[in-house]
Amino acid sequence: MTKSFIYIYGMVKLIQLLREITNSPKAIFLAGPAGSGKSYISKQLLPTNFTTINVDDTYEELLKASGLGLKQKDFTADQLSQAAKLMGQAQKATKEKLAQTSAEKQNLIIDGTGGASRPLLKKKQELENLGYKCLMLMIYVSPLVSLERNQNRDRSLMPGIILRTWRDVNQNINVYKQEFGDNFILINNDPEGANKTFSPELTKTFFQASAAKGKPKTPEEIAKSKAEREKINVDIENMVKNLPEFTTIESAKSKINEFIS
């Protein structure tokens, strides 16, 4: 076997490999807490010809069709129960949509909070087994910004849910950074002059503005809920004092363009 033949054979294999990489379907995981501005950042950075998978889109349609509306922070116990059933329907429909579009090898944007790392990373692995290349774009905002934007949006959630989700999402940053490697992007979307601190005292006005009432709780359940809220508050207070390293918008654009092309 001549050297020239070996060289040509190697080049052919390299070209085949490059074609496989270029032609691989792409999946972009979009993550961030409520009010992080994912829609705003997406319009700046993400391609418009990808299929978006977002359980919230289906859920909001079901809420409107049911007559419940979107202001969940003001729901009664019965309305919260009805909303939970609708979320189950939305999750089932979204799972079916993802199965169909991924089987067709469509390029995808999977929009969620990223609060639960295990199912997200399982989904990532399943897509990679189908030949997908995956990237994560995570958006950060301070907890008080998240609370304020939630209060002003059409589908507003209870403040307790907002804070728990904020804690869970941001606790996963290092996990996602490790799993996605160079294909992990974290952008700080705090507005100029935002209050980046946190204390339970600063959240009182948001809780007072929420009229939602869940089912009556036993003394044991009340004590458990109180302990959980206190734990969440302590976690958030510690987290805002140790912020992660963020990606600039310019660097994010470059990395995403390289990924999709």
C-alpha cells in the first residue's frame, strides 16, 4: 500500500466525518428561571427555522381554553387542582411532539427551565443516540428580577414556586457546564441597575400580592413547608454571593453560529 493511497484514503475518511458532523441534526436546550428573558435572548441568538418544543406553550393554550386564565398566583385550591391536570395533558402532548420531531431528525429548540437536571440530561442522551449534536443556552437573572417580572407577566406563578425554581435552576449550572462542555453558554440578562441581592424581607411584597390559596394543611405540613421555604431562602442568599462566570453576547453569538453551521 503506497503512501499516496494511504493519504487519499485518510482524506476521504476525514471528509466523510466532516459531512456527518455538518449534517447532524442539532438540538439547543434553552434554560432559565421565570422572567429570565429567554424569548428576548432567543430572538437575538437562536435560529428561527428550528422547531421549538415548549410545554408552556401547550399549557397556556389549555388554560385559556378551560376558562381558568393565566394568573395562577390568584387561583383557588380547586383551580390549582384543575391546572395541575391540564399540565399533565400538556406534558403528554409535548412528549409526543418531541418523539415525532426527533424521529424526523428536525433541528430543535427545547425550551424549559432546567430546574430538573436528571430528565433533561436523559433527553440529551436520547437525542445524541439518534445522532443529534446538543448545546445549552442558559439565561441568568437575579431572584428579585425573576419575582418582579413574574408579577408583571400574563401567566404569573406563585412567588414560592418562582423562588424554588430559581434555586433549582441555578444549582444545576455546574452540572450542565460539565455535561455540555464547550457547548454550554450562560448569559446574564439582569437589567441595568437591578437589585442583585436577596433576603426574605425583600420578597414580602410579592407574597402579599399573591392571592392563591392551596388546600388546607395539617400542622405537620405547615411546619414542613416553613422549613422548606427557609432552606430555599438560605440557599439563594448564598448563591447570589457567588455568581458564576458569564458568557458575553458576542461570544455566545459566535459559539451558536459555529454550532449550527
